[in-house]
Amino acid sequence: MKGRHRRIALAVLTGAASLWPPAFGAPGATTAFAVIVAPGSAAQHVTPRTSALIYRRKQTYWEDGTRVQPVNLPAASALRQEFSQCILGEAPNAMENYWREMYYHGVLPPHVVDSEQAVVLFVASTPGAIGYVSSCPKGIDVNVMFTVGDVPNCPHRAASCESLQGL
């Protein structure tokens, strides 16, 4: 997807958030999260470590050559704060200098969408996409790679964020 079509698709995705029931990804519901990837993705073994590489734009392709398309929630989102602190080891605002330097080298930060529903839609419809949500999506074709904490409606279970530090 290029230029104008990508902007239109993102506008549709972020606008589609109002179609979800309010309980899905409700604000303040939990600090646990599930990392999800696009259906049919070559991402077979996404770990917290590979997620950190992806979200720092150090890994930009999957094993099959598909471009990785990470998606973030807004920096002020409590879930983004938790994900960033747990996986990247820093709060989103603490990474501003990192992204200034990366931008100088031609590397853009991950896409940002307005809601968890938009994350799920983006991941479900974008080849190579990866994102995170606070509840395992039901009825949407995405693959859960791992979870941190007790994620509602999700059979996957991972260690706590504290146990992931230093990986």
C-alpha cells in the first residue's frame, strides 16, 4: 500500500474503532498484553527480544523477506506505556532522542493508530504486521505470539514483565 491508499486505509482503521464493544480494550482494564501478528505471517517465533528489535526498527524483515510493519498505540496510552517499559525498557517519551537519531538516518518509528481495535484491524489486514493489545481478539484472524501477564480471553500465558528484563 502506498501514499494516499495507506492514509485512506489508516483513516478507515482508526474510524472503525467505534464498531467494537466498549469492553474490548477498555481503558485502564489491565497492564497485561498480547503480541499479535498478521495471519499467514512468516513470524513463527516472535519473542520479547525480537519484539524489542522490531519496535526499535533493528529488525525490519521477517524470515521470508516480508517487511515487518509494527504498529503502536499513542504515546499517552497506558498500554503503550506498559508495553514500552516492559519490552523496550523505556517509556515512550524517553525514546524521543532515539527516534530523532533514527529519523536522521532515514528510519521512521512504527505506525501509530488511535485504539486497540485499530491495532487489531491493522494487523489483520496488513501483511507482516505486528502489534499488541490488552485482550486476545475473538473472531478476528490474527495470531497471538506471546503474552505478558494475565491477558483476558487468552489461553497463552507468559512470564511477568519483571522476568523479561535483561533478555
